[in-house]
Amino acid sequence: MSICRARCLLAAALAALLAGCSASRDSPSRPVPQVVPEILRELPHDTLAFTQGLLYDGGKLYESTGAPGGRVSSLRVVNPASGAVSGIQPVPDVFAEGIAVLGEQLVQLTWRNGIAFVYSFPALRRTDEVFEYGGEGWGLASDGRQFYMSDGSDTLRVLDAAFGLRKKLPVRMAGRPVRSLNELECARGRLYANIWYSAIIVEIDPRSGAVTRTIDCAQLQRRAAPASIDDVLNGIAYNPARDVFFLTGKNWRVMFEVRIPAETAGTPSRAPTAPGQ
């Protein structure tokens, strides 16, 4: 199957999923709400940063970038006030993916190498320890007790601090699988996940795997004006002190500081928007 056809089929599948999930046959009176983030600031973002993972900790942003077209993967430190990159650590010979901090370690996935690198944190000195896993590595997040890992499917892996599998968490929206889960973030007792080749972020209950809301980021994508269809929304970081999120995309020229409305019983809902609308 050609790459173009595969992307078209993926976009069509996502459109059908999101358009059809405003209510389900099992719960016709309970639509999945959709909200739009409020843009607070735009920060410059390196257009050569193929963002695979993003996190906020201790007043700094940390970004993992991949290696398309012969580039070298990296682990970066970014100033959240200015967007300036204050440090770059090359990660050669692999396609780096998501990152997460747990305790005094930062863990960085690789796409198809089956290993995750372990760094001391916040010093970011790479240790001799690696975590091994089967299949592909995409997104990674931590709630301070355990890791959540995506591999592009509709199921997340819940891992202990040593990367041992605790359980698998299928993600469902109105009873239907949500595929292509990518970059992850833990915030407000929820999981947030980019959907690959989509301007939609899903908010997930980590206990059940149910999507509780969708976040329509189409306005961010339009303002970023990505140069390629491969330059998709990817990168979610949360600053709990200010209750704000940082969102960006692969090779985007900007990073956005946004406020996502808090989840309340009275949150107004609207029919989910298909990707690109």
C-alpha cells in the first residue's frame, strides 16, 4: 500500500470514528464533549525539531526529537519563557521517541530498537541502564508511580518503574477503539494523547481507558502552518503550577502555551470534529 493511500485511509478512519462518537448505541444520551484550547502565548520552535516527546518539569521543558531524513535524534532542554533551546544532547543511531520522568530518572523510548535509554534527572547524564520492550515505542508518560506507553495502536501499556508490564489498557471512545495513539501526557488525573495525523487530542480516564473528552487543536495547526503533511501535531507538556499546557508539532515553527478548560459536570459539549476540519 502506498504511503499516500495509507494516510488517506487513516484520515478517513479517524473522521468516521470522531464523527460517529458524539453518542453510542449503549449511551445515546451521553455524548463525548469536545473543547477548544485557549491560546495564551506563541513561542518560537525549532523547525528542525521532529518532536516525538515533550514534558515540563522544574521550570524547564524537555523535548525528544526523531531522526527523519538522516537527522540525528536528540534530547533537548527548552526555556518555556522564550522557547530558546538551552541544551541539545545528540542521540545517534536510533530514532528517538517519547520521554517521561519517574523519580530521579528520565526515560527515552526508541521507535524500533526495542530499548529505552535511562538518564539521571535533572542532570541528564545517560546511564548504562536500558529498558527493553517488544514492538515499537511511540509515546511515554508518567503519573509519578508508573509509566504509560503507546505504540501506535489502540492499547496503552502500563509499566512499573523498571518497565515491567503491569497491564494493558485498551482506549475506547463511545465503545469504539481509538487507534494511532501517539505522544502522551499525564495531567489532572487524566491521560492526554495525540492521535497521529490528526488535530485532535483525546483525554482518557486512566482507570477505564474511556475517552472522556476530545480537544480540537485545528486552530493551532492552522496558525502553525506546517510545511508538510508529515509535520503533524505532536507534543504535550503540562505545567501544574499554572494549570497550562504546552502543545507543538513535528517541525512546527511555533509552540503554544494554552489553557484547556477544566473538566466539569457542566462543560458544554459539541459534536466531535473530524481531523482537518
